[in-house]
Amino acid sequence: MSARRLSSMRRRRTASVTLKYFDIPGLGEPIRLALSIAAVPFEDKRLTREEFVATKGGLRFGQVPCLVVDGEEVFQSASILRYIGQ
């Protein structure tokens, strides 16, 4: 494993990570599992319908799942899973 990739993994494990998704398995469950398998500590922000409607305007595509890593938002479930896998 390259030093750069190892450094990136260490940074990601110490980063502030929040997953925003509904309180159902859906598209968020594979992301939750991937984060758990990668041993990345994260806040699992499960949105109610009212919370989603209130925050929908602030989301880039107006949709979830949304992974927030140190203030940077990543959208689309496949992109989030790819990001976690790297």
C-alpha cells in the first residue's frame, strides 16, 4: 500500500463523518455497512420527513443519502460507496 493512500485512510478515520438519510434501510444501509466495515466512526443522522423537507433546499441535488466529511458533501449512493472504498 502506498504511503499516500495509507495517509488518506488515516485522515478519513480521524475525519468528522456524518451520513444523512431517512430512518429506513434503503440506499443508506449499504453505506452504513461500508463505513462500519472500514472502521470509520460516523454520525448516523436519520432524518424524519419534516427534517428532510426543512433541509431539502440546502442539499445540492435536493436528495439523500448525503455523506458529509469534514464539511464536504458527497451525494449519490454509488459515489459515496466508491469514496468509502478508496
